[in-house]
Amino acid sequence: MGIGVSQVKVLAIANPAGGVGKTTLSHCLAVAFAEFGKKTLLIDLDPAAQLTFRLGFENPRITITEFISGVKITEENLVTTSERFDFIASDSRLAANLDEGVLSRLLLKLPKDYDLVIFDIPSTLTPALGAGISAADQILVPVSQSLHSLRGLIQLRKITNKPITAIGIGEVNYEELTPVLDVAILRSDEVEIAASSDLSVLTLSKSSEVSESYRSAAYSVLEILGLE
């Protein structure tokens, strides 16, 4: 039996500004949540499918497009990664098929009792972005020390009343970030090295300071969601 949206916490990772580490953050949080023992489903909602490619799924046989087109979601056709979170891939057809109602119905049909679902949202103001943030309980917005990324945060606050928390990627000093997560993500070459593989920095550099910053951020998010 599937689960209801009210029984699972949905976290959207979003920033209409590209290049702020959104996809990396989505991946690393999924790994950290799994390490904390949380049953986690990561869904790529970006038609560009950057997260899908990052995880090593080039031209996957089943993507979210199949599921919203009527293919039944079962445990057998969900991907469980080596990093212990489940994953639903994306593809370019998603741009024409996704809206809030479709996504909400998809969540109702999940075959496992997940603790939380993470959406990796596209970096443009599209229907996929709108659907993802509308279905989310909490929106986490990565912001770096660039006005471009701050502008993306401000845009999101104008288009939704959903709870939004910023998270600093590196050192940031903008007063406009409030509320901001109490832990920032460190910048490190180790993250860039991990990006060339299908594994996260938490797996490849398990004890590094940057990995610990992702874990600390994940725990703070769990506290916000009431899942600690």
C-alpha cells in the first residue's frame, strides 16, 4: 500500500539561480539522511536530468515520466543506490508532463514507508519548479556569496508561502538569508573530485571536514522537519 503525502516529509532543494551546488546538495543530503537511518527517496525533477547523469544513470529505462504516465511504482522498478537511498530518475520529457496534481498523486502511490522525499528542483522558473515547491513541506535554498544566488532566494519567497530556509554554500554574509540553517556547507576540492564519479563526497572522503558539514546540515534539516 502506498503512503499519504501527510505521512512523509517532502524537502525541495531549489534555487532558480543555477550553479549554486543544488544538485550536489541534494545528493549529499540523501546520503547523510540514509546514514542517519532515514528511509530516503531522492527524485530528480529537472528535465535536464543533471542529477540522473551524476548518479550514473544515462538513458534509464524507467524515469519519473513513466510513473506519471501510468506505470505502477513498485519496489522492483525503484532504484536503490549503493549509498542506501532510493532514486527516481528524470528525462527531458518531464517538462511537458508535470504539474502539482500529478506530483501529489505520485507521492500517494509510493510503495515504501519513506521518512522523507527529496526533490532536486530545476534551476529555472518552470512548471516543474512550481509543482515541486507546492508539494514540499520545506524548501531548502542553497546560497553562495553571489548576488545571483541571493536573487534566486528572493524570487522563491515571492512565489510561495511554503517554509523556506537558506543554507550557505561557503561563507555568506547576506542579511536577506534569514532564516538560514545554523550550519554552512564548506567549500572543498574534494566535492569537485567527487562530482566526476557517481558517488558523493560523503562516501569518497568519509571523514573529511566537508563531509561532516553536509552531515551537520542534514541533522539540522531533520530537526526542522521533526525527524531527528
